Amino acid sequence: MSTEARSERASVRLSPRTVVLYAIGSLGTGGYATLPGLVLTYFLTDNLGVAALAAGLIVTAAKIWDVIIDPLIGAASDRQLARTGSRRGFMVTGALTLPLFFALTFAVPPSWGPAAGAVCVLLAFLATATSFSLFQVPYVALPAELTDGYDERTRLLGWRVVVLTAAILLFGAGGPALRNAGSDPVLGYLVMGIAAGLVIGVGMLIAARTAGPSTRSGPQDGVSGSPVPASPWRDQYLSGFRALRRSQPFRALLGTFLLQALATGTMLAGAQYVATWVLRSEDAVTFVFVALVAPALLATPAWTAIARRIGKERAFAIASALFTVAALTVTAAVWAPGAWIYGSVAVAGIAYAGLQSLPMAMLPDVISHDERTSGPGQAGTFTGIWTAGETVGFALGATAVSLTLAATGYISTVAGAVVEQPDAAITGIVLSFSILPAVLMAASLLALRHYRLRRHDIDVAAEPGA
């Protein structure tokens, strides 16, 4: 793209329609990231009777599959953009297939036994992960192509996070509530899976409309309309590693985001256990999510305003530090569990809004920075690696919780059975919800110190002659 065209796109304000349609896609991303992370491990251990370690391995295996396919989907999405001027095809395919596979993940009855149930859940969740990646990788690439404006990207991703936090509330609170609406937990999980899958698919399908050529300011020079031959898988992976090697801002931002995904994934996987065994109510997970998301909904516009004033990277650091402190305070639940935990979660929710919107607004800046030296048409390569990194973080978060449960003697059970957990297991649950994510978040701040792109770097590049 010429500097004149880039400058024009940087100065044009995105239409409300584009912002709204793009933001609705977070119904899909929020639902997929929240509900399986919240209840899938618990579904395996406390409904199907699968051992905690095995349950963690199942979730991890599906996420490893994501890591394998995401770079391939990213490269294929770049080729589709070059050939057709749009990334829509992959997004629509993911949106149409995910509801079925998502429902099947929670359709396995306890009567099949732990071994058969574990295998069936693994296969269904692998298929669900594939459908989601077909949508998510090109979806994350779109902001870099919709606008070149530093603040406009913050606005676009800010509204996306408003919908994302609403989706977290919808799925994090509504999913378990729907599951528990009847007396039969097996039927409850099935109804939850069907309803959630349909909502996720519809959100993804709506967002796919922003990938049409009509939403862009025109084809990028040397990109759209030129057939690009498929390259061997090895070359597609190597292109991702080359992007990591040549882009220092990308390495710093990805490292930060991966550690934070691990931290939040750990808290997400532990939330249902905290509700059941620390707050002594399986339904308390609904209140945990209300405490997390309600402040986040209010805080997202504030983080956008702060980023405009002091820069995205500084606002991101403040949000990360606030989340660290909030997570640390939950440690006191080892000795004094109680409803005060909701207050700590609410503070974490304020920070969480920034942790979601700010790095996603910084990623398009990183991609634009790379375009100036390496040429356009590689956004999918970057987002394929990014999505794989995010997946690794969330997968290892669930694995960390499962390992903690296994190490502290957590007792798995089937639906309807009543057990009492040892004190060591309850302590492990609290620590996996507090100390572990706090340490990971603190480590992410060290990685963020190496991110050196600033507003000046992006705005000057968009000016004619830059």
C-alpha cells in the first residue's frame, strides 16, 4: 500500500456499522474461551469421573492441536486474501461448523464410563478447536487491514472488548445457570452445549461480514488479486518463525500476552473449583463471573481514554500491575474464605478489561510496523502465531490447575455422587487461583518492558513520505 493510501486510511474514522459488526465476533471468541475453560475440566472430573490429571491432558491435547494448525490457517488466510481480497471464507466455515462440534463436546453421558467418555470429549473438542481457529485467526488479522490509525485501532478493539466482557458474563454466568436449571446434570450439560454453540456460531457469522472487500479502502499493492501458490507446510511454519525473528516488538508483545493468557487461563480453570469447594456452592461461579465482568464492562472505555492520554503500552502495564495485586489478595482465602473474594475479583475485572483491549490494539501496530520493511500481506502469519501463543497460554493454565489438583489429592467423582475434598486440595485450589496467576502476571511485566513501539512510530509511518 502506498504511503498516501496509508495516510488516508489512518485519518478515516471507521463507520459505526463496521465497529459493531466486528465487535459482535467477540460473542464467539468470548464464548469459546470462557465456557470450555470454565466447565470442561470440571465436566470431565465431576460428571464423567475422569481423573484430574487425565482431564488436564485432554484439554491440553486439544490446545496443542490448535498450536499446530493456527500458523497453517494464518498462511492460508493470507493466500485467500491475495486471491479474493477477503478472508471471509475461512471465517464462515468456522462459524457454520462450530455449533455442532461444541454441542457434541458436552453430549457424552457418564454411563459410557470414564475412558470412553474421555476419548469422545477429546475428539469432539479437537473438532471444535479446528472450527474456532478457522474463524479466529483471520478475525484477529482484520484490524490491521481495516484502519492504520493508532487511536482508531484502540477504539475498534475497545468496543470489541465491551462485547467480549459481555460475552464472558453471558457464558460464564449463563452457561452454568443453564446447566443447573434442571434436576438432570447430564441433560443440563447437553442443553448448555447446544445453546452456547448456536450463540457462538451466530456471533462469528455476523463478524465475518467485516471481512468483505467492501469494508476495506481498496486492495493492498501487490497483494489482492494476485494468485499465490500454496507453499509446503514447512515453509508456512518457517514464515511464522521468520516473523518472530525479525520483529522485536512482536516477540515482546507475544511473550507478554502468552504469560497473561496462562495467568488468566489458570484463574478461569480454577473458578468453578473455587465456587464449589471454597465458597461451598457450585452456583457461586455465576457470582464470580458477575464480579469479574460487571466492572470490566464499565472499565473498558476508561482504559481506552487512558491509552489515548499516556499510550497503549503504559496503560497495559498499569492494568497488568493492578491484576497482579488483585490476584495476590485472594491468597487469604486459604485461612479465611468468604464472600470478600468477590471484591478482589471485581478489582481483577477492572484490570482484565485493559488486559483484553490493549494488547489486541497493539498487535495491528506491530503488523503495520513490520509491513514497512517486509511488505504487506502477512497479517495472517502474525495472527496465526499470536492465536497459537494465546492457545498455549490457556491450555497450560488448565494443565497447571489439573496438576495442582492431582498433586494435592483432589478426588474426582461422577454426577450425583457426594465427596469431601481434603484440606490440601482446597489449599491447592486457592493457590492456583491466586499466587500462580499473580506470579505469571508479574513475569509478563518483565516481558512488556522490551516493547518499544510508541504512538510516534505508528503515526509518523502513516504520514505521506514516511
